[in-house]
Amino acid sequence: MTTFLELCRKYFNTSNLYEVLNTSKDATDKEVRKAYYVLSMKYHPDKVAEKEKTEATEKFKIISRIHALLSDADQRKLYDDTGCVGDDIDPNSATEDFPWETYWSSIFRKITDNEIRDYELKYKGSDDEKRDLKKGYLAGKGDMEFIINMVPFSSVYEEDRLREILEKIIEEEDLPKFKAFSDEPPSKKRKRLAKAKREEAQCKVDMKNEEKNSSNDLMVAIKKRSAEREQQMDNFFARMEAKYCTPKRNKKNVKKT
């Protein structure tokens, strides 16, 4: 299978993506877009003679992919660090110092907290949640703790809502009635709630410790930098003193004859 960089070499006589676009590695995003625009006008299939369409189409696809790749910060960093394009990288032949973190970041899109919250809002009360609750109920034979652990976004604080949904599903679909669900002792629910609160408290402690450690690391870095600057200033003043403040020798009085 021909790799993308081999296609670049075939049609543009170079596997350097920046050279294909007639730009440089330190080009800004704006400069990359401009370089792509210029070449897209040159190789667009609708702007060339009929006999040139086949090759122009291939070149147009190549420069379009390069533009897309260099417009993505993670993929561009991966290429700049390795000289490779994501799809062409062979994990089995990668060296030990290969920047895997950058590689995975270029493949898997980052998911924001807002996207997770939006998905949670859409998921709760949806047919997907009902389906997952049913699977959890059957797989755990009615054990509420199992159900909560299995169903996304579920928690002990929503047990009443989840139970109401499940009771309706059990009735409508004539599911088996497990005693673990219908006759669960109230003490089990209290234990689950107490456990959840302990875990939340521990999580807050861990987060504070992490913030404290990060803050300490920052203070250490600031103090180190401050000490370095202070030393630099001391060295500077020492040089100035040596250059301009050297005591002048006293000239011996010479008697006139």
C-alpha cells in the first residue's frame, strides 16, 4: 500500500509537506492557508485542461489533505516531531523515544467537559438509558449496586428515579421480578449512600492535595527562577564594578628640578 508521503514524493518530488505547499515549517496558520489557496487554484480539476485532470485531481487531493493536517495543532506537532503522518506510522517499527502522547492526541479528538454534560442531559430519560437499565437489571439480577455501577451517569442520589423507570419496564415487558430489587433491605441503600459520601469526601481531599502539590511545584519553580535572576544581577554588577570601579593607582610625586 502506497503511503501518503510516498504519494507526495511521486507527485511533488518531495515528502516534506511544507515543501509541497511551498512554505516553511515556521509558517503561521494564515500562511499555510494562503499557500494552500494558491496551489488549489493551480491544481483544481475544473481549472486545468482535460488531459491534465487525472494528475491535477491527485495533486489537489494531496494538498487538501496536507492543509487539513497542518491546520490541526496535534497532527501538525506530530508531523513536526516525527516527520511522519498519522496513518503512515507503524507502531511496530517506532523507536523508543517516539512521542506516543502526541500521536494518540492526533488520533483521538479531545472531549470537553461541556460535551460530556450535554451528552448526560440527552442520555438521562432516553431510550438508551432505559435499554441500559434493563440490561443492568437482568445481568445483576436486580442488584441495585450492580445496576448503578453498570449504567452510565447513574448514582445513589438518583435511585428513586431509576427504580421508577425499572418498575415500569418490568411491568410492561413482564421481566422476572428479582427479590434483590423488590425486597432490598433499606440498610443496603443507606450503606451505598454512606459509601458514596465517603468516596466524594476522599475525592475532594485528593483534589486539594493535587492542587497543593501543583502550587508547591509552581512556587519552587518561581523561587528557582528568582534565584537565577538574582545571581545574574550579581554577576552583572560584579562585571560593571570590575570594569568601571577599579581603583586608580596613585601617581608618585615627581620633583621638578
